[in-house]
Amino acid sequence: QSDKQDILCLCFSPSEETLVASTSKNQLYSITMSLTEISKGEPAHFEYLMYPLHSASITGLATCIRKPLIATCSLDRSVRIWNYESNTL
């Protein structure tokens, strides 16, 4: 399912521990940026942050400084607030 998707936007959490990517197929993926894993040369893999709930392209992505929240807006004229710690919308 992850093949042939273009990354449209990348955004770090305020602590820079998590990287979130939005793609051309209205998907959000996250990856934990652990220095220990990177220094060992282990491959890193993106995981679903949430399954797609936008019906059109995501046009904006922002993170909250004080809470584990990500906001997305879309051409479907909706705004979604995601909690990336509890994996809820």
C-alpha cells in the first residue's frame, strides 16, 4: 500500500523525536528518530500514524508545541486534529 506515494510534507514533533510525513495518497506516516537506532545502521521504517480520513489531498500540516497534536487540512474542506501518542483523531 505504501508504494508509489509521493511525500508532500514532512514535520518534526517539538522534541524532534518523531517525524511525520503526509503523502499524495492522503496518508500520514510516522517514524521515531532514535539516535541509537540510526548510529547502529539499522533500517528505519515509517508506520501508519492514522488511516486516511481525508477524502482529498492534504494541503497543510502543523504540530503543536505543548501537546502531542498534529493538525491537517485538506482540499475536502476539513481540518483534522490528530493525537500521535494515543493514535486518535
